[in-house]
Amino acid sequence: MSNETNLVQRYNVKERTNHWVVAITFIMLVLSGLALFHPSCLFFYSLFGGGTWARILHPFIGVIMFLSFLGLAVKFWDHNHITDTDREWRKHLGDILANKAKNLPEIGKYNIGQKYLFWSLVAIIPMLMLSGFIIWQPYFAPVFAIGLVRFASLIHALAAFIGIVAIIVHVYAAYWTRGSISAMTRGTVTKAWAKHHHPAWYKEVNKGAK
Amino acid sequence: MALQSLDIKARSATTTPSPSVRETMEVAKLIDISKCIGCKACQVACMEWNDLRDEVGNNVGVYDNPADLTAKSWTVMRYAEVEVEQNKLEWLIRKDGCMHCADPGCLKACPSPGAIVQYSNGIVDFHQENCIGCGYCITGCPFNVPRISKQDSKAYKCTLCSDRIAVGLEPACVKTCPTGAIVFGAKGDMIHHAEGRVTDLKSRGYTNAGLYDPQGVGGTHVMYVLQHADQPSLYSGLPKDPSISAMVGLWKGVAKPLLSLGIGLTVLAGFFHYIKAGPNEVEEETEK
Ligand code: HEM
Ligand code: SF4
Ligand code: SF4
């Protein structure tokens, strides 16, 4: 399809829908979770109809996010193996961040930063699900030993922190790297974007198209 | 229960000062286990005053009934049969319930503003209208006291009859106790009273008698006179050196401020990176 235009397909409808289900539920979890975590974020309670509703909804939203993230993880798994080219690319990170990078190694569909994001989410989202399950009132928490509930509360906060920081970086990177957002909204990026940011992937896509 | 006549020293999920201009006396309830006959009049008085009617449970083979604290049983008598010396059976009966810690783990953990308050007189009270039912108070409490009701998903526990104290009455259990095993007053007076009881017990051969006012939680506003203060666990598992769990300390003491700061800094870093470096645009030549 992309031969006539200057666009390349990057995500199909399923991938996009899946991504945004994860993104929306994740943001709802961050807001309700931060309200439960720190008084400076208490006003997020009101977005959910008050503290009690936030407490009730948070774990159910968590289950939706966990299940939909599984889908995303399976779809993106194969593209996220870290290669030597990626490590080479990482050496130029300072230049890349300063918008001064030239002659970068030819990386594939994702750069190493995106891959780190992917693997950190693969690590922490199941941790959040598991620890969240253990502290889930009133259904499950009462059956677990108090020591385990305390441990899970701490782990839940730490894992959420890692996830939130990773996602802040992710959202910023998507915004900072002009031309990326359309990948997840319309499914396409420009050929120039693909050639510039992910040359090896662009070549592969072109080969397939011929 | 909201009480405007008592000032508040600490309030859950609140970072600004609570109303605290009035000066109230620090109070305490002293339970002298050596005087308790296990009649459960206090348990009944608690139900009576607080309008609580727990389900009639089953006899589990001992006098403990109900067998545990519940959202509707804020105090229960625990009966332990122990032989501290061989062939000398002792029946150690402990009135269990909230200890009204000076450093309350429940309040530290609670994420809902004003669901848990500590009055300036030391009483720790749950205000159910602000409770969101998350159970963090259970996670935070070193004495396994708060209970979430199955009926309304709100946390309940002993109020130390804060509503009675506020108008100058003693707690219902104190008023009703037929042997005078429960007394109530200024915390200093109660410690003084306990000293007299401990001296008496020691003269009767209980050489390890002592006051239970655990300093790991900053002291408590419910204290026990124990015949065997060296072994509190004899009294149906009363903890020896209770303190807020290190896990809860890390979670609410260390992680809470540090991680919040970390998140804030990440956002700022992104913003200022953009201000400094500008967007990452694909150059004109590659556009072709
Ligand atoms: C408003 C918020 C978000 C925006 C604007 C956004 C944007 C994007 C964009 C543009 C991509 C494609 C990047 C590329 O193809 O190079 C992407 C990929 C992805 N996003 Fe998001 N996203 C958001 C929130 C989230 C959240 C909350 C999560 C998960 C918890 C998430 C997980 C992912 C994953 C796993 C990928 C694939 C990247 C990889 O596998 O390395 N996103 N996102
Ligand atoms: S359940 Fe406990 S910790 Fe949670 S809001 Fe109610 S009183 Fe606070
Ligand atoms: S005993 Fe438990 S519920 Fe009572 S004040 Fe102490 S921490 Fe809170």
C-alpha cells in the first residue's frame, strides 16, 4: 500500500487498539494509584468519583491492563531482542539526545531505549499484577499472611514507580521524536522517518513490499 | 466518629497541621491482668455503648467468644492456660483490642484523609465516613487490630470510647468492670498506679511483674499490668517488642517521599530536555 505514497505501515489496527487499551488503562492506574500513594496526588481520587471508587476500580482496571499487556508483549516480543548493533547505537546516546547524531549504526524496528522499555514492562507488569492480587481488599488480602501483604505493598509501590518513570520517558520520547505518534494513531510513519530512525527495519519492509 | 471537642494531633494522608489549639491531657487505660476474672462484662459494655451486635458464633472449645476481633467486636477476652512453673497452672486472661499507639502504624499507612485521626489526648480513632476500605490500616498495625466489615467495607476498631471521653466520662468497659481491673485516667497517673500494682505483685512472688507500655510504638494509651512482663507472648501472643514493620516503614516512610520526588524529577527532566535540545526532527535531505 505504501508504494504509492511516502508512508510506511508500522502498526496494524490490532496492534494499535491493543496499545491504546494498555495505555489508557495504565494511565488510569497511575492516577488512582498515585492518589493512594501520596497525599499530594489526592485530587486524582475525584477523577474516579472519590476515594472509595478509586479503591474499588483500581484493581479491576489492573486486571484489564495485565491481560491486554500480555497481548502487546506477545506481538512485540520478537522485535525486542537486543543486538550488537543496538549496543553500538547506545554509544551515541549523548549525541542523539542533543540532536547531533550522525552516521548511526543501522538499527531495526526498535532502538535500544525502546527495547529497555519493553523489557522493563515485561518484568514489572506481572509483578504489579501479583503483588496487587495479594493486597486486593476485600477479596484476596485477608487470605494472605500479614508479612506477605506488607511485602507485596512495598513491591507494588516500587514496581509502579519503575513503570511510571519508564512510561514518562516513553511518552516524552514519542513526542520528542517527531513523526512517531502517527505510528500508533494512524499506523503509518513517513519513509524518511523510517529510513532515519530505523534504517534496517525500513530495508526489510521495502524488501517485503517488492 | 467526628468529635469537634477533641483536638487532633495526627491525621491520615494529611501533610498540613491539624486543628490543635486546645490543650488536652494525655490519657490511658490500664488493664490489670492480675485482677481480671474473665467475666466479659467489658465485652458486653462495649457492645452496649457502641450499639454493636455481632453474630452469635460457635463455641470453639474455649471461653474465647467470639474467637477473634471483628468489625462488630472491638474487644475480646483471650484466655490462655499456661504453666510458667511446672504443675502451677495459670489462667492468663487478656482483654484484646486497639492499643492506641503513640506512633500508630494504622494511621501511618492510611491513604484516605481523616479516616484515621489521633486526638491530642492520645486516642486513635477511625472515622468510617472517610474510610475507603483499602485495608492499609491492617497492613500497618503491629497488633492485628483493625477489621474491615463485610457489610460496608469500612474499617472498625476500639474507639477508647472517644465520644465518652470527650464529655468527661470514662470508657464503658472501665465503668462496668466489677473487679476494678480496668482503670482510666491521665497517662502519668496510670503509670504511677501500675507501679503500685507491680510492687504488690512482686511482693506476692511474681518477680517478673511489670507494666506493658511498649516503646517500639512510642508507648501506648492502653497498657497492661502483666504478672510475667518478661514473656508477654504468654498472654495469647501479645508481641514482646512491637514496632511498625520495617516493610511498612520502607513503604510509607522512605518510598513514599523518594519515589514521588523521582517521578516529579523525571517529568521536569523531560520538559527541560525539550527546552534545551528541541524536537528530534527528520532532516530535509532524508525526506526525499
Ligand atoms: C499517552 C501515552 C502514550 C503515547 C503517546 C504512546 C506512544 C507510543 C508510540 C508512538 C509508540 C510507537 C513507537 C515506535 O513504533 O517506535 C508506542 C509503542 C509502545 N507503547 Fe506507547 N504510548 C503511550 C503510553 C503507553 C503506555 C502507558 C504503555 C504501557 C504500559 C505503552 C506501551 C508501549 C509499548 C510496549 C510499545 C512498543 C515499544 C516496544 O516494544 O519497544 N505505551 N507508544
Ligand atoms: S481501610 Fe483503613 S487504611 Fe484504608 S481508608 Fe479505611 S481506615 Fe484508612
Ligand atoms: S493497635 Fe493497631 S489499630 Fe490500634 S492504634 Fe496501634 S496501630 Fe492503630
